[in-house]
Amino acid sequence: MSWKLSMMSQRSEFVSLASVEGQEFKEACSRFSISRKTGYKWMKRFTDEGESGLVDRSRRPKSSPGKSSLKKESMVLKLREKHPQWGGRKLRQRLLDLGRMEVPSASTITSILGRHGLLSELDGAGGPRAVQRFERESPNELWQMDFKGHFAMVGGGRCHPLTVLDDHSRYSIGIRACENEQGATVMQELVGMFRQYGLPVQMLMDNGSPWGDAGGQPWTIVTSWLVRLGIRVSHIRPYHPQTQGKDERFHRTLKAEVLRGRSHLDLSACQHVFDPWREVYNRERPHESLGMKVPASRYRLSERRYPEVLPVVEYGGEAQVRRVQSNSRISFKGCQIRIGQAFVGQPIGLQASSTDGLFEIFYCHQRIGWVDIRQAEANPKRSLNMLRELDK
């Protein structure tokens, strides 16, 4: 499914990312397919007028000094109406980010919500929290990818939301309303993200289709393509979804703020809901794990551009190269070794390890498995399977 953000969202996101320290302005313009002249125009309008400068006609409301208690309450309720799932801390931080004067404390805002019967069971209930959080040091070091649980649409069919999240900044790289969870669909959507945001160093995903196969192997058409692009592929430990905790948490937020209690006609209608909410999530919604900052404050475009032509697969001089045949096997040291259907037609590199008879198997930069040639000594014609991990 093709995707386009609204013009307002495109301009807002461009201004946000182009303003990051160290971001090359010309590169940002290229990623958003605009001229530098147009980019400078958006930047100046935003600097002079803020968000309202990015619309065709300015509708920025005039601020008024000296808020009375009634006006403060009205200010809080108006923002809560726009974001009905936000509690006192998020509402307060957003009001501060908007430059509002005399913003009430978080506890006062919670009291205002209570007086108007707007407190939900989630407001003020932090629940158990992790004592220590782990995150990558820089944007684009790791992206987490997963499908949010699919749901039925009013017009028939089901929507399968594909989500990609930057580990360091929690920036939502994309939320795509997909009609299925097939590899070709995922690759099509990822190409759009890669072209705009660049390539990550590594991507993390679970072990299910389309980035894992039924036999427990992590290599599919999708994952081998990612490796070919120069991305390191990782999978979570089986039955440990908490390894993808940030994306799982993102899914709960998406469900609470977008999907719960709503019906959508078709995929286009779903996408028209996802796009503006993603803009709010990235640029307006304070994130507690980021010190109440927004994800956009910590994200920048990747310096690794998407190659329109896949790079040639090459190996160092120490590697012994074999091409995977149509039966998904290679011939090596008199053995037939099953590599996997995902690599049919591709050159594979084998390199001797420090243990005699044990060879590491590489595809491009990534080690994809091991093989122990000693297993075939008793039967030279024996077929071997590539091992995902060394036996202990």
C-alpha cells in the first residue's frame, strides 16, 4: 500500500529533523524531495511563527497574559479533550512545550480532571516500573519492528499495522496499515521508510513470519534482503517478548489512544488515523522514559542512505565461497550442507574457526550459522544442516 503524509505533517517533520544539531540541511531536503529554497522557506516560517507558519494561512491564536483560574482550567480541559488518554504529567509538559504561561502543577491538573469526572483507571497509576532501562546510545543504532495485532475493518478485510520504532529515541519511524503480513508487503513499506530516514545499523524482530520461518530458522526473504542492505538482523529470544519491550509498549499506547473503541472503514481510513497520531507521538507527546521530552528531540536522520541498487555480495580472501543451489544446499568438503531457501542463488562464505572442522557461515557481513564437518567423517555423503548456534 502506498503512503503519504499530509503536507502539514511533512513540513512539521522536515523542520523537526532538519533542526537537529549536526544534520546536513541539503541532505534533509533531499530526503524529503524538496529544494533547499523551499526548505529554507519552511524553516523561516517556523522560526517566525511556529507551527502555524507551516499552514497555508496562519491561524495562530494570540496568547493572552494573566490567566485566571477559570482560564487555566479551560486550558487543561481543552488539551485533555484533544488527548483523552494523557494524565497530569503529560498534559503539563505539553502545555509548557506550547509556551503557555502559569501552567498548573501535574497534581493540580489531575485534580481538575477529577472534578470534571475525566480520570480513568490509568491516570496516576504508574504500576510496577523497571528499575533499569536499556537503550542504544544513538539514533538509528537499532530499530525494533513488529506487527500490532490485526483487527477487522467495517468495509471488510483486516488491517495489520506494521510498526518500526527507533530504540534510542522511541521515534516512530512508521506505522503502516497493511492488508497482510507477507514478506513482499513488509519490504515495500520498509523501502519507503529507508528512503526517507536512511538505514539503521541493526533491526530487531521476533521469530514469527515473515522474518522467521516455521522451522525455527531466522532467515527469510525479508531478513536476507535486510542483511544484503548492510543491516545487522537480530531476533528476540523465543517466548521472551520483553526483549522488544519498547515496541510492545508502543503497541499498547497505539491501542489505547487510537484503536480502542473505534471502527475503521478500510486501510486508507486506518492510515489517515495513524499518520496524524504518529505526528503527535513523535513531536507532541511527552515520554516519561525520555525525561518528559518528545521522541523527535532525540532523533536524527541516518547518514546511511538507502541504495536503489543492491550492493554486490563480496567476501574477504580467507572465505571459501559457495553458491546456494535451488535445493537450498551447497557442496563443501564433500558434504551437502543445507543453508536455507532464503539464500537460493546467493554466494555464501565459509571461514574456518579456531576449532578444527568447525566452519562459520556468512552471508555478506553477517554470520548466519555454523557447520561441523567432523559429523560427516564417518559418511562422506552425509547431508548436514547449518547450525544456528554452537552446541554446548
